[in-house]
Amino acid sequence: MKILINALKNKRKLIFFDLEGTQFSQEIIAIAAIKVTLDAKFNIKKIDKKGFKQYVKAKDEVGTFVSKLTHITDSQLKKEGITFEKAINLFKSYVGTNPEEYTFICYGNYDLRLFFNTSHKNDNYGENFIKIISKNCLDFSNFSSTYIKDNKGNKCSLIESIVALNETPLTNEHDPLVDTKNLIILFSAFLNKKEEVAREYKKVLLNYGKYQKPIINILKKLSAGQNVSPQDFDQYINDTFI
């Protein structure tokens, strides 16, 4: 998919990542990431099966809603969590000495907000590294929402987008490593399921509410597999004024 390759800025080294955060203070409580390498034709060549995952101690409580959603609790973070400073240093080690050579891929802008907010609450620790991530980051929800939307024209969730392309998402949603793997599934579907993407894109075009009626009539006819002639176009325009 050429437009996706352009969005990657022709980079073949990718890091998919997902974060979880506290309910109120918006601090990171979990970081997960997986390295992916593409071949010369921009197909997936290698996936780091182990990946990266760390629980992070926050200064504020996790919050009841987030605990129910992610199954991450304050007591768990006390046992398994590490400081943000240690977590960001471990993440830097996972990324390597040249983070600029990667495109970092997330789903939605929440993750970058969590990174910057948590850094700010920790005396701006890791800020320069986070700026590199932000500069080289692709929000895949923005990319995919051009081609996949719900019936009301809204962005789909990660899971909804995967299902729309006839893929099966992994269960245990909101575990950051599982969400990261699901993001790779969606990314792979965009590379390999062009017919499914085109089908969903047709739906988006047909549901777009800003076309004028002659254009809508043409799109409906084309979507139904029918031919449209210049005479049809003229007729649609004439019908508008009757």
C-alpha cells in the first residue's frame, strides 16, 4: 500500500507501542513495545516475539475505572512496578542507540500525551528521548480512519478496525502488550488485505455527508458495479434543479 509506505517515510524499522495510564493524573502505569522489520518490498520480515513490557509506579492512584479496564491495581504496581526513570531507561535500551531510524507506531494520541505528562511529573526526565519518539511517530488511528469508519462516520476502535478487515483480534484487550500485538495485526491487514481495505473505503466514501447529490448518485451506481456515462452525470445534475 503505497500511501502507507509514504506515511512510514520509507522507513523499514518500526516500533509499535502502547501505554496505560492512571485515571486522573494521566501518569504511565505500563509500557509495551514490539520491534518490527520490513523487507525491501515493505512486507513484514521479522517481529520481535518477546517484545518489551514494564509496569510503572505512578505518583497517584491508578483509579477504579482504569483498574477495572486494565486489571492493573495499585498493589500490583507496588510489587511489580518500577520508577518511571528506570522504565524509560529500559525502553531506551530496547530501542537502541539510534531511535531516529525507527518509525514509532501507536493508536491514538493518548500515548504521547501520557509520555510527556509523566515526564513532566518526573522533572522532565527522558524528555529529549520522548521528543524523538513524537517526531518520528505515526498515529495509526489517524491513518486507518481515512479508510475505516463506523456507520456514523466516527473513528473505529482498534478492535473494531481489525474486525472490519476480517481479522481476529487477540483477547485480553487493554493489556499493553496485547494491544501492541493487535496494532501489528491491523497494520499487517493494511499491507496484505487491499480488497478488504478498498471495500471499507467505499463505505466511507458513500457515507461522507458533504458530497452534493449528483456525486452521491454517481458513487452509489459505481459501488453497485454499474457504469456511469457523461449522460448519466448530466441527468443527475438536471434532476437537481427539478
